[in-house]
Amino acid sequence: MTAEVEAPAAAKRAIGKPEWSAGLLLAILLVAANLRATLTGVGTLLPAIEHDTGLPASAGGVLNTLPLLMFAVTSPLVGRVSHRIGSTRLLVLSLAVLAAGTVVRSLPSIACLFAGTVLLSAAIAVGNVLLPTVIRTHVPASRIHAVSALYVTVMGVVAAVSSGISVPLAGALPGGWHSALAWGVVVALAALAGWLPRLRGSRPDTGARTGASHAPTPWRSWLAWQVSLFMGLQSLAFYTAVAWLPSILSGQGMSTAAAGWMLFYYQLVALATGMVLPLLTRGRADQRFPAAAASAVTAAGFAVLLLAPGIAIAGCTLLGLGTGVCLVLALSFQSQRATGPSETTALAGMAQSIGYLVAAAGPLLLGILHDATGSWSGALVALTALSVVMVFTGYGAGRDRHVRADV
């Protein structure tokens, strides 16, 4: 049974561990650099992939949606495996699988293209879940927001770089898009090199050593559901904007080139906002106001795109401000709302499973809504309404409380 408890001061002081160091921070950031790098370049390479392989557009859409579905399926399993073999060992194994999956995906075979995507997506899901656990275990409580913001920034910057260099790499390297898909193996191997030395002395997590069971997924905790729904709704807002913002703006009369730059601007604002957030929330355990306010700003951004398309830059600015804050908070909550490392893994697995299911369904369903109505107005109304719902889930998830699992 799960319960919601006030975060005790002693527990907060116990978060910091002596293992915290600049070396560990670098290792964390190397993992973060891998969490999107092998995925974001696919969209820009998709026309070449479809042309060379003969894949229909629907299969190309599956290739883009498959990673999110794998995140949703894999995330709940991470806690059980981590309990048996240890977080460090599982993270190292996932990085090795990521490197292998990246290579397999680049081989000249459609079967390898999809099989490699499945492998690397499952590996990334492990990293998504375990990073909050690593942060919760080793990072002092006062630095959790800062480290979360930093790893989100690294993740976003490397993802943007991957998007930008994939097409030039495909034109410059022998093998074309196959080689462009493979470049991410360099980042995976760098992270693997950073974590391999940490295998020395690693062991199964505490519960496994004492014979206790791993922390169960907190399905019966309302706080855990608020954290999970907040993660899901902010993921939906972000991935929908990435998938459809250029199409929405083009449909409102903006040129294709300008719409592409507007998407870049939106992501730039989101990255900058995520970096500034720790300065504004330093020392504050209660995050109700930032989460609710950022969600309201996101809703305002979609509303501006709906009601005043002539000032789309204002709408994109609001979206960047809102989603940039929400992403950092959603990841931070997975560390801050748990009572220990095992509970953090369980909460992160639940939050990311639900979050990525919602994220995968959102762009697809909104695209169907657009096709049915012939307009983006219905989709923007739905996004505005869902962002208003996110205000309430963010307010609940931002409370200074812990999810506790009683087993």
C-alpha cells in the first residue's frame, strides 16, 4: 500500500552522499547526452530513408513513434531489474545495448532499421528512469534542481545538434543516411567509458542485499499519479509542438522556412528557461506555484496560436517558457517526491511509462483530429484545455510531500 507523507527534514538531509563529485556529474551528463541524440536526427533523415527503402509514410511515422512506445513499455520494468543487479550495472549494460542498437539500426536492412530502433529505445528508457535515481542517491538536496536543469540542457543541446548535423553528415559520409544514423555510437561509447570504472565495487541495490523486495510501483498513491500525469501532459505538449508546430504555423500562412525557424526558436527559449529555473527556485522544496504557473503559461501559448496567429512569435515564446520549466520540474519531481533510491526508481518508472504513452498518443490523435476537421483549431483548443488540466496536476505534484511504499 502506498501513502503520501510530509517530507521529513532528516530525510532531506540524508539525500546528499559523499560520492558526489565533479566526476560523477560528468558521468551523469554523458548519459544525458545519449537520451535524445540517436532519436532526433531520424525526422530530418526520414525523407531519404523513405526514398531509398521504399517505406510508406505510415511506416515512417511508426519509426518516429516506436521509441516513445518502447519508453512506455520498458520503464516499469527497470525497477525490478535494477533491484536484482544494481543501478550502476544496469546503466552500464544499457549503454552497451544503446551502442549496439545504434550500429544495428545503421545496417543496410529495413529489419535492422526497426530492430535497432527497438534496442536503442529500450536502452534509453533505462537511462531515463535511472538518472533520477542516481541524482536522488548522490546529489545533495539543494542541488537536485540545478543538476536536473543541467542534464536537461545537455540532453536538449545534443538533441538539437543531432537534428542539425544529420543531413550534412549523410551528404558528406560514405553510406549516406546509414552513416548519419550511426554517429551517435560515439556519444554512447563515451558515456560507457565514463561509467565502466564505476562498476568496481558496485553491487545490487540495498533491498536486494537485505533480502527485502524492491519498492513496488506506487499505483495507489494520488501524489504518484499527479507526478505521472504532470509528466505525461508536459510530454504531450512538448512532443506535439515538435511534431506539429511547423505545420500549424504553415497552415496559418507562415512560410515553411519561417515555421522551421520558429520551431528552433521555441526550443531555444525552452532550453534557456530550463537553465534559469534553478536560480529562481533555489532552496524551495515546495514547487506548487512554479509548476502551476508554467502550466498556465503553456496554455496561454497554445491559446495565442489559436486566437492571434498574427503574433505567433508571442505564442512560441510562451510555449518555450512554459514547457522549459515543466520539463525540468517533471524530472525533478521523480527524485524529490520519493523517500529513497528504490522508491525513486519505482516512481520514475511509473511516471515515464504513463508520460510516454500520453506523449506517443497525443501527436497521433491530434493529427487525426486535424485530418477529420481540416483545421488546426480543434487541436489547439484541445492542447489549451489539456494544459489547463496540467495546472492542477502540477500544483499537486509540486507539494513538499513524499510517496512512501509500505510493503
